[in-house]
Amino acid sequence: MEAHSFFLQLLIILLTARLFAEIATRLKAPSVIGELLAGVVLGPSLLGFLAPSEVFQLLAEVGIILLLFDVGLDTDVRRLAHAGSRAAVVAVVGFLLPFLLGFGVSHGLFGFPLLPALFIGGTLTATSIGITLRVLTDLHRRDTPEAQVVLGAAVIDDILGVVLLALLYDFSTSGGISLINAGQVLFFIGIFFALAPFAARIISLVIRHFDTLSETPGLIPTSVVSLVLFFAWLAHAVGAPELLGGFAAGLALSRRFFLPFGVALHQDPDFAHRIENQLRPIAQLFTPIFFVMVGLSLDLRAIDWGEILIWGLSLSLLLAAALGKLSAALVVSGTLHERLAIGLAMLPRGEVGLIFAELGQKSGILNPNVYAALVIVIAMTTLAAPLLLKRHYARIPRIREQLRLAAVGVGGARMIRGEAAFPSFGTVRK
Amino acid sequence: MEAHSFFLQLLIILLTARLFAEIATRLKAPSVIGELLAGVVLGPSLLGFLAPSEVFQLLAEVGIILLLFDVGLDTDVRRLAHAGSRAAVVAVVGFLLPFLLGFGVSHGLFGFPLLPALFIGGTLTATSIGITLRVLTDLHRRDTPEAQVVLGAAVIDDILGVVLLALLYDFSTSGGISLINAGQVLFFIGIFFALAPFAARIISLVIRHFDTLSETPGLIPTSVVSLVLFFAWLAHAVGAPELLGGFAAGLALSRRFFLPFGVALHQDPDFAHRIENQLRPIAQLFTPIFFVMVGLSLDLRAIDWGEILIWGLSLSLLLAAALGKLSAALVVSGTLHERLAIGLAMLPRGEVGLIFAELGQKSGILNPNVYAALVIVIAMTTLAAPLLLKRHYARIPRIREQLRLAAVGVGGARMIRGEAAFPSFGTVRK
């Protein structure tokens, strides 16, 4: 690609994403919807102006890991840990139910053989962290307790999804299932998540040290982006999705990173603030590219819309996907309003689901029609969830909302003093 | 390329550039030297770890236009205009002399035919704005009067170089020279430079307007980067190097942009400040990629170092290139110290020179040995100029320097009141 046509394509991606995001906001929809639609409009579905080329695919990957880094920066580890048990329940149930329902629908109802049915079930398991968190951010809900549950659950079910993928991939190539391989993947991911934030934290102290010494400007953008890229690469090396590496790095550099080891690695709010100020514009530049590329990868024209099977299968799977996640959320404690919000936020399927579907198609396990049905399901959950979630939040009366936020404020203050946080939800649970 | 190996390569580029830049600074050399050497070390010359791939080439192009944008942001249009006549003289003489000397050396001394000799002369004409300005920035001299002359002259000789390239390209393909074509290129570039800053300024007001309205964060990074990309694309469309588009956009968004039309497009220092704060980290992230890629493109191993012709030719051309630019600087008014600084700063040849050499090689006009000699000349001017310039500036006694800066301060204050600026240099000139 020539530089000038790359410039033109990049600016069209950025401007169209922004234009559609602004229109979406005016129409009271989350802006991420606009960015996804920008991709659909520019891509093969409508204008055919852009084909998914390698360079934009790679910039999109940088966008998604920087988004997760940004989410990590804003995450309060204590609150995330507090949401831990509820998040784990939502994740495990929300992983198993869609898998079993998807498998049941395709194997029992539509008569697919074992392996394709397992792949179809797998496609429905993992929540798209990227889309879910963008929606919660768009709705100014990223700091709510339910957002913490969703974040924790999405991270966990991404990991479970990847382990399942390793299992199914083994099964599809060797005909058997190697629990040792899957155990290994799980072990490495566990080690990674246990150690990565501490390693990243230590590296960040090295960066801070050099930042005070360096005479050449630009140390923070280059070295922090390198840190994020390194952890994304490391995540991939242990078998986890790259974006989880970005999240781990963000968590470690967050102002509210909680260290059990205490004093030695003390916080420096000023440095954390500088990192936020300098990295946020970079993340904001790259992130829309990711969502446009997701929209671009949906070729709505390639789907044979006349085929009955596609509609029947996608509708059944959509039902399975939605029911599975909503039931998972209803299992945990909390107000009905909160649990519904969690369920709706868990709806979008994204990256890991697409990896399942693509691997299934490439290896010949899934035929093009089934692949199309899966893409429709992923697209529908991705486009519907933000709208449903927005409508859901709009229902809560403002006065109750303010009371609730005040309670969270009390919880936050207590948390700082080391007391149990979120007493209001504690009361609800009892 | 897979995402994870892209991440790894990108982080190695960023970290090696930073490491070598820091080492260069410790050794009292400008940091850009470190970044260029990082490319040499990582590239085919030494480790062979990285090959120049499309995606990094494109990111490097973004880096150079963002660097020029950043330079434009920092440029005071009044002072640039004030340097105008001296800059024009330096540019024209510094364009003609290296061209004639280079042509003379290769045609007269080495007996090359007309066309190759013209290409060799052309390669020596254009100063590398990117490297020159990075060096002046590294030395904290970007605000000096001589830097204004260098900036103006580098912009002008880049344009002259491109016009010459258009002429020679015509000549090499059709055997004749079309002055109409060259005139057209010059006309479009003139129109572009006359109108681009105003157009960019108006667009920036639109951006500011939407910035106050938008609820989706990230408007400034995406829209300003789009603006820069658009002007780079536009510059290419009129036949100018893309980086001049980035410079024009930066000039227009600068805090010190001077508008003859007056009141309607009034300044907003807060908005300009926000743009600087948000765009600088992005430019700092991309810029090192450019310099690493320049280093990477030099394959020192591919050169047949035993060939006498290469050495004789490169030494003669190096002399021609250096003499041409230094003489051009000595022609204008100013102190000897200042004129020498201008001459040294004009030494580095870069992008346009490489385009000449590559076009000559690809079209078969230059054989590989001549190409190697030209690359050596470009590399030597690029690596030597920063060191010479640093040494030159180190010579000036501190007390005189402080007096000089005080005089510039007075000049600046007078300039604001509309009086003639830089009286100290005016005195010297009389």
C-alpha cells in the first residue's frame, strides 16, 4: 500500500467512526454502535470501500489491547476482588449454559454431528470484553458495582473460552482430548495473571526512574506502550488472548493498584496521572479502528439470506446465547435491576467467539451457512446489547440512582478505611 | 503478520530506539543518532532481526508527518516569514550548488553520462527536514533565529527537489523536458502552501466547535490526526512530499499562527494547548519508528566495500554536498557563528534524496555501485551533521549565548509591538 492511500483510508476510518459515533449519541444509542456501523457501511456489506487489510487489522489489535489497558488503568483492584465471587459464578454459569444450550440446540434440534455442535456451543461462550466495556463507559457506568462483576466475569469467561478452544482444537486434530494440554494452558494463564500485574508494576517503577533521568522527551508514551505490547505478547505466549495482557498491564499501572506486599512498591499518584494523560489520547486514536474493523469483517452480502436453516439456526442460537448469559446473572445475589444489568452487559460475543467460528470454518468443521449463522448471532448480540442496556438503565428513576451512588460513595470511603465495602448490597444479599 | 509477532517487533523497535537514544544522550550526541543506529543494528546491516515490512514503513510515514506537524505547531509564522528572504537565499543557493557540483563531479570527473549525472546531482539537493529539526530540537535550538532560516530553507529546497525530480523523471521517460509539467507541479504546490494553513485553520475551528458539543471522549486525537493525514494526502495529490502537508497543518493549529484576515478566526490558546497536550504523546510514539526505519533501510552489508569507485565517488560527492550547503549559508547575512550553524544544519540529506537514488536505481539509470555511493553520502551527512552541529554550539561561550538569547527576547517583544525584530542581527548586518 502506498503511504498516501494508507493516509486516506486511515482518515476515512477515523472520521467515519467519529461521525457515526456522534450520530449514535444524538439518537441516544451508545457510540460504539456507531463505530461498528461505520465498519459495516465502509466494508463489503455496503460501500465496499475498504477491505480488511493487514495493516488495519494490526492497528485494530493495538486498539483493543490499548482499550483493555485503559480499562485496567481505571479498575480498582480491591473492588474487582470484592466482586470476585459473584464474577466467578456469573462467568462459570455464563460459560457452561450457553455452551450446553448451543450444543443441545445444534446437536439435538438441528442434528449436527458431535464436533460441529461442540464448536457451535463454544462460539457462544465468551463475552466480548471490548464491546461490553465500551458500552458501560458510554453509559457512564464503568464504576458501578455491576460493572466490576461484569469485568471480572468477562475476563474469566474469556480464559475459559480459550481453554475450551484448546481442548476442541486438540479433539478436532487428534480425535482425542488431552486434559494435560488444557491443564497446561490453564496453568500458564493462572501463573500469568498471578504474576503479570506485579511484574508490570516493577517495570513501571523502572520507567518512572528513567523518566526522571531522561533528557529526551517522549519516554512515557514509547515505554508504556512497549510495556503493554510486551504483556499482550506474553499473554499470547502462555495461550491467553492478547487483550488480557493489555488489561493486566493497565491494572498494574492503575492509581488504585493494591499490593499485598505493601510499602516497597508505593504509589506515585502524579506518575500514574501522567501515564493516564499521555496514554489516553493514544488509546482513543487506536480504539475506534478496532470497532470499525469488527464491522468491516461482517460481510452481510455474502450471507444467503434466503436459506431457512440460517434463520432457524441463528434464532435458536441467539436464544441460547441470551438465555445462558441472563440466567447466569440471575443466579447471583443483588437487586433484580443490577442482575439484569449484568446479564445484558454479558450478552455481546466478540473476539473469542469469532476465533471459534473462523477456526471451525477454516478446518472444514463448520460449513459456510453455519458460519454465517454464527456471525449473525455474534453481530446481533453485539448490536442489541448496548441498546437493551441503555434502555434498561434509563428505566431506573433518577432519585433511586442518586441514593445508590451515595451508598457506593459510603462504600468507597469505608473501603479506604479497610472496612467491608458496599454495605447497601450486603444488606440486599442477607 | 500475526498480531503477537507484530507486537513484539513494534516493542523492540520502540525500546531499542529509546535505549540507543538514551545512550547517545549520555555520550553527548543528539538522540536522533541513537534512533538511526538502532535501525542499523536491528536491520540487515547487523542483526538482521527486522526487515523493512509494509506495516512499519506505513507507521514510519505517519511518524514523519506527525513530527512535521509537531514542528509546525511550535513554529511562529511571523518569525518564519521574517526569516523568509534569508531562508530563500539559503534554499536556492543550497539547492543549485550541490546540484551543479554533484553533476560536475560525476559527469566531468567520473565520466558518467548526462542522465545519471543529473540524478546524482539531484540526490544531493534536498535537506532532510525531519533529521535537521530533530537535531535542533535535541540541542534545544528549535526557537533560535537560525533555526527559522533552516526550517524555511529546508521547506523550500524540498519543494525545489520535488520539482527537479518531476523534470528529471520526464526527461528519463520521454527524453525531453516538459517545463509545463514542472510548472504545473510548482503551481499546485504554491496554491497548496498559500491556502492549506487557512483551510486547516477553518477545519480546526469546526473541530473546536464539535469538541464543545461531543459527549464521546477522544474527539481531538482522532479528528486532529485525521486533519494531519488529510493534508499529507493533499500534499501528495498536488505533487509535494507528504510531510509538507503535516507541516502546513501544524502551522495552522499553532498558537502563534498569524492571520492577515484578522478578527474572524481569533485564537483560542486553551484549545491550542489541548491539541498540543493530546497530540504530542502520539507524535512521540510514532516518530522514533521513522528514524529506526531510515537506519533499517541502510544495508551496509550489501555494499561492496572493496570497490575503489564507491569510495572515490562517495568522498567527492560528500565534499560536493557539504561545500554546496555550507557556501549557501555563508552567502546570507548574520554572524559567522550563526551562518555556520545554518550550513551545518542544512547538511543532512534524507527522504527526497533517497527517493532520487531509488528512482534512479529502479529505472536502471544508476547502477548498484553508484546507488551504494549515494546511500553512503546520505548516511554520512545524516550521521555527521548532528555531531558537528552539537560541537559547533558547544563552542559558543555561555555568556555570549545568554546575551544573544536576551537580544532575541527583546526582538520577540518588539515583534509583538510590530517593530523590526532581532535588532542585534540587524546591527551585525549593517
